[in-house]
Amino acid sequence: MTLTRYMNTAEIPAESAPAKTTYFSSINKHLDSANQALSAIDAGNQHLHIDNLAHQDSGFELSNQERYALFDSQGMSRDFIRRHIREERKSFTPAEQHQLALIASRHMLAEIQQRNAEHVALYLSFDGELATEKLIEALWHIGVKTYLPIVHPFCPGHLLFCHYHSESVLIKNKFGILEPKLNVQDVIPTPKLDMIVTPLVAFDGACNRMGMGGGYYDRTLKNSVNNKPFAVGFAHDCQQVSHLPVECWDVPLPLVITPTRRLARS
Ligand SMILES: Nc1nc2c(c(=O)[nH]1)N(C=O)[C@@H](CNc1ccc(C(=O)N[C@@H](CCC(=O)O)C(=O)O)cc1)CN2
Ligand SMILES: Nc1ncnc2c1ncn2[C@@H]1O[C@H](COP(=O)(O)OP(=O)(O)OP(=O)(O)O)[C@@H](O)[C@H]1O
């Protein structure tokens, strides 16, 4: 059984929205196995786990009644969608955020392992973004090298990617986001990354991506050749919208992973 098992292409419009409680009770059914998968790696049971995670059914499928309702964004401006979805993703409690991040991290870990990625850029969450801390710890345990974006000190709108390890010193950037203190020896040229797990504010069914509005990831991803590095959006289900107004500089993602979906761009 493959990961695509939990991809559900049917979209539920907002008017037939199930209550958030229904979404959470279906999510909770999958929490134990996600917890076990990630803590087995913590416990050093790596080898067994890598094999298991890569091949077992690590996904799940929600019925239309259980899934998070799609926000109908038709005709809305980018700015309005950005503000609305930022509020939506911030509305989860810390406990809900933790559960959702665990479940999604398990899926992302399986994706990283299946692709044999050795150098993976991620982000440290803020503003209600899906948290990556557990995923990063699991990657350290299995020997995958992790990197974080740094807002470029001289080149406005651009990012540098720096090695992130257990000894890294983190400082807040101008947006209040934690990033590694710049050390040139830690910088990796972007084409050397195998994967970039990108933050995003909103995405649609065609894997179009909208971020915080700085154009940082668009500038980074426009230089990808043959999907190297392979960019994967990591987001809450509530961040999917029915339609994103696309600009000429927007770079669509080949894949988006949420707690309940693996959405590949066709
Ligand atoms: N966790 C995380 N790290 C990331 C990003 C991200 O989206 N998430 N970025 C993705 O690109 C870059 C930072 N880009 C950002 C762009 C705008 C704002 C922001 O908060 N803008 C404010 C206005 C700030 C101001 O005017 O000074 C806002 O919109 O409220 C934050 C991050 C690099 N690191
Ligand atoms: N490749 C590029 N070259 C030059 N300017 C760009 C490029 N990509 C985006 N921009 C500029 O960046 C600004 C912000 O773009 P946009 O609103 O799409 O960012 P975003 O995707 O929301 O942010 P991010 O990628 O940082 O998460 C726009 O004004 C756009 O002109």
C-alpha cells in the first residue's frame, strides 16, 4: 500500500462543512500510530523503522464528512485570502497544533525516506504554521542533514540555507522567526539540497502556493532544475483554498503534504 492511499481528490465546499470537532475526532484515530512511528525513531529503533515507514500504509483517507471544509476563495484577492487563512491556522489550540504536526510529520518523514533525501531544508514554525520540530528531531536520528532558511543579509528578497544541528545557535530575524546565526561554513548552495519543505500560507488543488508575501521561496524555487531540489509544501488542511489567483512569478509545488493529504501536482 502506498502513500497515495490517503489522497482524496474529492473536494468538499465550505457550505457542506463538517464541524471542526468531526475533523479532530477522525484525526485522533491516527494519532497513536503517528506517535509510535516517531517515538520509535527517538528510541533508536531506526533501522526497523526506516523500512517500515517507507513501505507500510502510513496514510489514511477521510470521508467527505470528516474532511476539513475547503475555503471558497473564488474572486477574493491574494491579500484577503492571506489574512483569512493566517487567522484560521492560528485558531488551533496548542494541543491541536501538536497533534496535527505529529501526524503530518509522519507522512513527511516517509516521503523524505522514500526519496532517499540526504540534505533537507525545513523551517521553524511561527504564526500558526504546521510545526516541524518533531520531524527535524526524527531526521537527526536517522542521519538526514537538516537546513533552515536565513533571510539574506545583503540580497533583499533572497534566502540562504544553513546547516541546522543540535549545536546550532538560533537568533530571531527581522520577522521574529528563529534562524541559525550566519556562519559561512554552514551555508549550502541551494542546488545541493535534495528537498525543501516549504512553509506556505495557502495552496489550491493544483498545488499553487502563496506565502507570507516576501517572494522569498518564489525566488529560490525559480532556479530549480528538474525538480532539484524537490519542493514539498507542508501545511494544515485548513490552508487549502478552492482557487488561488496566480501571478507570473509564482512557482507551483510538485507536492503538498497535510495531516490528511498527499496532493501531487498533475
Ligand atoms: N517559518 C517561516 N520561516 C520563513 C518564512 C516563512 O514563511 N515561514 N519565509 C517565507 O518566505 C521567509 C520569511 N518571510 C516572511 C515574510 C513576511 C513576514 C511577515 O510577518 N510579514 C508581516 C509584515 C512584516 C513587516 O512589514 O515588517 C506581515 O505580513 O504581517 C514573515 C516572514 C523565511 N523564513
Ligand atoms: N522570481 C522573482 N523575481 C523577482 N521578484 C519576485 C520573484 N518572485 C516574487 N517576486 C516578488 O516578490 C513579491 C512577493 O511575491 P508573493 O506575494 O508571491 O510572495 P509569497 O509567495 O507570498 O512569499 P514567500 O515566497 O516569501 O513565501 C512580489 O512583489 C513579486 O514581484
